[in-house]
Amino acid sequence: MLKQKAKVTVLKFGSSVLRSEADLPCAVHEIYRHWREGAQVIAVVSAFGDTTDQLMRRAESVCAEPDKSVLASLLATGEAAASALLTLALNKVGISARLLDEVQAKLRTVSGTSDAIPVSVDAARLLGESQRAVVVFPGFIGRDETGNRTILGRGGSDLTALFLAHQLKAKCVLIKDVDGLYTRDPACTTVRASRFEQAGYETTLRLGGPVVQSKAVRFAAANKLRFSITSIGSQNETEVGPFTDRLDGSGVSSEPLRVALLGCGTVGGGVYERLAGLANLFTVTGVGTLTGIRTRALGVPDHLATEDLEDLIGRDCDVVVELIGTTKYASTLATRALTLGRHFVTANKALMAAEGERLSFMARARGVELRYSAAVGGVLPALEAIEQARRFGSIRSVSGVVNGTTNYVLDRLAEGQSIESAVDAAQRAGYAEANPKFDLNGTDATQKLILLARHAFDESLAFNAIERIGIEEIDSEFVRQSLDRGRVIRLVAECAHDNGRIKASVKPVDLPMSHPLAQVRDADNRLLIEQESGEQLVTSGRGAGRWPTTEAVMADLFDIRRSHAAKQVAELEACA
């Protein structure tokens, strides 16, 4: 997330979306989508599924007429648990997240205990925290002037989200199990339901009862607050506000994106697991692997598993995901996929550094998308951050800690470990490969720097033209001497304009503790972008590991799915 010039987005996840812990990855996908686009995200969370109803029944089984204050405290545990678990799910994929509750945010309410109305909140605290991390906040809950817990009525998390958006002057998106407001229940098969592209407050009050809390809609109307209703992964939405109603005229319903997955190792297995859980959005047409052992271990059906990767690409599919990790063979597969008009997603930094220009030209010529966010820094939205920065002006330099393994090793050296034990610890933690040579000698960071420079300056640097010094010769004593001087060693990849040319290097740098790149820890990555105006923009995220890389691959797939569906709509409208 960019530290400056960032919009604030409040996302609300209701109990129809978060039915259980199994749905947490879906919420993470949606949060990451907005976060990597540069937004400061505040996620408002309801209790899982029917948790509130279960808690109510438990209370009534103990006491037929429970005290309202005690009941509010009991019901609030549902939101508290869901919020904490979502925070942990974000941490799992390497996204920094901060859990705040109604006390920390000073959310004050009036009008009783069980159907309260929010009136104030510590907006400065929320804005400050969201600059540093995704903020996760339990909906439905507040505190009255005496400090007693209150609840905002059935569906009150909608009101929490809209109230926060109003106080923060933020965008508000209500994530539901339908992709907008409809003229009738879209699940009804007897009469076709039409989705509103825009809906006024009165229409939303009349039709939106099952979807959005009426009290929340009235609050939005009173404050002329606009908000959106959509579902996870959808390109559709209904915008609610002071509008004249407008129906969607396309009549198009999006089919699942058909995905051919090449590779079923650490990351490939993670991607398959996520895709298999999103059958309404993605269809896996096949899983290509050089050995059937891993596909069987993941429970991939026999009819989907194949060792003939080129044949798999030739089957009907919309997008090919390459996660096999080689360069020459991956190049052959990428060329075949693009030639056949398939979108192509990869986490292969070596491939994209060596052949990115050629493959990008092929993708443009075929009118398909080539995406490789996961090739640079795992969940760190490095390429997206550069694109966002360029919208505000020219870039002077890009520097970063972009190799999680070396950063983890350097932190272990600072603790007094030998480089051998530090590497072993990185391998056991899942950050380092069995042979970490390319991490330690700077090759991995250099390949990533080539991609960063290409996006920042529209220039392709030759690998051998980049000064490269690894950390193999650094020992614990050297790192600790730096610490004694109040400094820290980091392997920094940097490219910058220098007298009309691009100067690039990857090498250990002795940084003051106050430097943004000095503060990144363990396997986290951080990118520092300096614009010609002098403004500095910073983005951070976990740079190594199965789930951070999986999340970045999934984000590319979600983006392709939305653009693929939008293209289908545009083609139909052009024919109308």
C-alpha cells in the first residue's frame, strides 16, 4: 500500500459471506485486491454464519429475559472472534494487519443498548493505523457514554461500515453473497431478476431488506453517502446513492474462468487449493505436473492430472498459470499459451527477466493478458506500486529489500548465528530453497530488479550490466558491528536515473536505523519509490513463502477474471 496519496476504502464482510473459517481466504483475496491497488483498507467484519443466532439461543436457554447489557457483551463475541481470525488469515499470507476494537477506536453510541446509533469515533486513530496496515474492525458493536457495550441491531455491521466511511470520508463497499441489488431474488428461477447498476435510497429501502440493513440505508440517505454492493471476485456492483434508478442492460452472467495449472509444488499446490474452493468463480481444466505424486497428495481428481503440459495448454481454457519454476521449458509453455490466445500468469522471475519483453509483445499482439505480480516480492504489490507512482509523475529511483531469504538470514546473523545455521533456519521456515545459492549471491534480487526497472523506466537492463554482490561472505560479527553503530545491513536492490542512463545494483548496504529499508524484518520485503518531485512512497509485504506467493497469483487471476467478464459485456453491447 502506498503511504501517501492513498484513498481509504471500508470493506464490510457479512455473515452470508463469512459463513465459517473456511471462507476467510475469500475475504483475504478481496482485501488484497484493494490493498495492492493502493488503498488504505479498513475491513469491518460480522460474526460467522448464524453465530449471532446461536449465541442468542444460548442466552435464552440460560435466562428467558437476559439483561440487555450482558446480552450485548455475549453477542459481541461473535464479531470479536471473526475479526481476530481474519487478522490471522491476513498475517498468514504476509499482509500486515492491525486488529482494533470499539474501545480502541472510541466508537460511541446513543439510543440504548440493543439498537444503538453510532455518533463518534476516533477517526485519526483509524486513519493512522490504516496507513501502516490493513485495519480489521468488528462491526455491530459500540460503547455508550458510560462505557457499557452496545449493539447496533440486526445487520448492524452495515451501519458500522457506513458510519466509518462517513467519518473518514472513505469509499464504502458492502461485500454480500450477491453482486448487487436486484429487482427480485436472483435465486428465483421462475422470473428473471435484473440487477441495478445504480439505485436510489428509496429503492434500496424497498428492495434491499434481505441484503442491507434498513437503518444503515437511512443513515446513508440522511448524509447523502454513496456506497456499493457487490460480491467477492465480481466485476459487477450496484452503486447506491442520490441517483435515479438504472438497471444493468447487458443481461450477462459471468461464467467461471477456466484455468490450466502448470505445476503442483509448494505454490502450485496452494493455488490449486484456493481454486478448488472457488468453483463458482474458477474451473480448473487440468493440473500439469512432472510427477503424479503431488497431485494425488492434494486430492486432484485423476481426470485433471496430466504429465503432458503442452497438451493441457491446448485444451479449452481461458488462462494458463505457470508455476513449474524452470526457464527454458517455461518459455516454451508460455509461447504456446500466448500463441493459442490464452491469458498467462506466472511467478517465474527468471523467465520474465530473460524474456519478459518478447512475451509481453506476444500478449499484446494476441489481445491477452500477461501477469506476473508474484515474480517480484510475493504478496508485496511492487509492480502495482510503481504503476500507481507513475500516475503522479516521473520516478527518480526505485530501491528495495526484495529477497525474503537474505533478509531472514541477515536477521539471524544479527542474533549471533552462523550463516550456515541462519540458512538452515530459513529453510526450515519455508523461506529458502534446498539450494539457496541464487538468493545468497544476489541473483534472485537482480532478476526482480530487472522487472522493477522495466516497469519504472520502460527499459530492459541486461543481467550482467547490474552490479551484483551477495551476502555469502558476510558473517555474524560484521552484522553485529553494524548494529553497534546503530545501523543495519540489508541486501538492497536499486535502480535510478544517473546522467541520462539507468544505474542499477544489488549489494549489501549499511543503513541507518531510521531508513525505511532498515526497518523491514525477517522474510518481509519493502519497496521505496522516489519520484522526481522528491516524494517518497513505500510499500511492504511478505516476500517469501507458499501463501504470500499464492495470494499474488490469485490476485492476478481475479484481475483477469474481472477484465475477461468486462470484455464479454463490451462485445455483447457492441453487437446489440
